[in-house]
Amino acid sequence: MFEANTLAVIFVALMGLSILLYAILDGYDLGVGILLPLKQKDNSDTMIASIGPFWDANETWLVLAIGLLLIAFPAAHSYIFKELYLPTAVLLISLVLRGVAFDFRAKAAFSHKPTWNKVFKIGSLLASMSQGYMLGMYVMGFESTFAAYSFSLLSALGVAAAYSYIGACWLIMKTEGDLQVQAVAWAKKSGLICFIGILAVSVINPIINPNVFDRWFESSNMLLLLPLPLICFGLFVYSFFVLKKLPAENDKGCWIPFTAASTIFLLCFIGLGFSFFPYIVPNKLTIWEAASAPESLSFILWGAIIVVPVIFSYTAFSYRVFWGKVQELRYH
């Protein structure tokens, strides 16, 4: 059906798409969890209601990405998770805590509800920071050095800020009244931190990775890649001025910050992918070296052709059904 090299590119593209969609979709609901106020019952319920119909489906993209990594690039899967065993364990525990807290906050006695709100908030923060730490270690090539650990901690804070930013933008789009005003303030603060984090990573990454520096600043590539950081910077500036005018009459433009944040995520992902392609493990394994046998990939591709559209379909359907401003929180 396809040549071995083509199959590897197809599967890494599917995996990249899954990771990007997870970062945007589960990113905003992790951000909402991070921002969850512990002393405002009504706001907490409204914020949980804004992500309630979606958050389980959003995590499906993470499962798909890891599944594709395991079956299509088993050598890379083994290497990456051997190096990231502890942060992966923290991530899984954090996601379990979120799931338990989401259900128990509805079923527990009223006096225990604040405790489960704290668990949900802590789980969201730990999940975000563990993902950021894993990203930092990946960018650093899994080095066991002080510089690598420091960069990974910076990345952990940056990802938590980025998720808080897109989470606040989601709340602006989905809520009204005092909570929407509060979400605008959150978006301004977290957006600034997110911008500083992206700027820091953009400067540090080429310095610590000579191959990345050569790829980005090669004369033929510079003209092609220069628009990426410029558009990203422009979106931050544009979003900041839009936030200053929100909330507006008739809720005009409430969708703009979330769209801008999603586009920023997309541009950062494109830049990161370009920096390391065709390596799936930086400077160690290319996608072709790590790929499964062509016969296996050809067989698995038929499953992907069925599964990926199905996930797209029910994700789109759930957003279509529950679109609009958030309603009163209900548990079923």
C-alpha cells in the first residue's frame, strides 16, 4: 500500500495530531482545574460544569497518541518511558486524582466538597507540570545534568501557565457575569507568564541544541520560519488588547482569546516538530529507525483509518451538543 518510509511519516503525523489536539482540548480543562477557586462554591460549580461534558473525551487523544507510539514506534516508546518513568507515574496518579475528585465532589457530604475541590485542583496542577517536565526532558535529549533538570522545571511551570491561559480563555467563552470578569483577569496574568515562558524556551532551545540552531537559522529556512514567531507574538499582543475590552456588550468577541490561544499552541507545536524532525528521540532515533515493520504498519493503518475519524466524530458531536454558555452543573 505504502512504502516503509511513507508509513512512518503517516504514523508520526497521526501521533503529532493526537498530541496537539490533546494539548489544546485537555489543556483547557486542566487549566480550568488549576484556576479552580477554593472559596467560591458557585464559581467552582460553574467552572466544573464548563468542562464536564468534554473532559473524558479530551483525554482520549492522549490515549491515542501513546497507543500510536507503542505500536508504530516501539523502540522510541521503550526509550522515552524508560527515561520518563517517574514523571509518567506522577501524571497517571494526577489524572486518577482528577477523575476521583470530579465524581466524589458531587457525592460527598457538603462539608467534604471543598476537600475534593482541592484534590481536583492539585491533580490538575500536578498533571500539567508533569507534562511540562516531560517536554523539557525530551527537548534536552533526556540528559542527566543540572541544566537539563533546571530547563525541565522551567518547562513544567511554562506548561502549567499555558494551560491556565487557555483554560481562562475557555471560561471567557463559556461563562457570563462575575466569573467571566474573573476569567479575563486570569487570562491577562497567565497569558503574560505564558508569553515569557515561550520566549525563554525559544531562546534556550537553539542554544542548548546546536542542530536546532542550524536548522532554524539556515538561510533558506529562516525566510520560511520567520513568520511563526512573528505571528505568535502578534497573537499575544492582539489577544491582550481584546482582553482589555472584555466582557463586551452582547458578549461580542468572547471567542477570540480562545481561538488565539489555540493558534499559539498550534504554532509552537509546528516549531517544535520542525526543530526535531525526523528524530522521534532527539539526536538518537529517527522515525524510520524506530518504526515497526512495514507489514505491521500497513495492517495497523486500516485500524487508524477507522478509529481516528470515529474519535473526531464523537468529539465534534459532543462539542456541537453542549455548545454555548455553560448551564447549571448536573451529575448523571
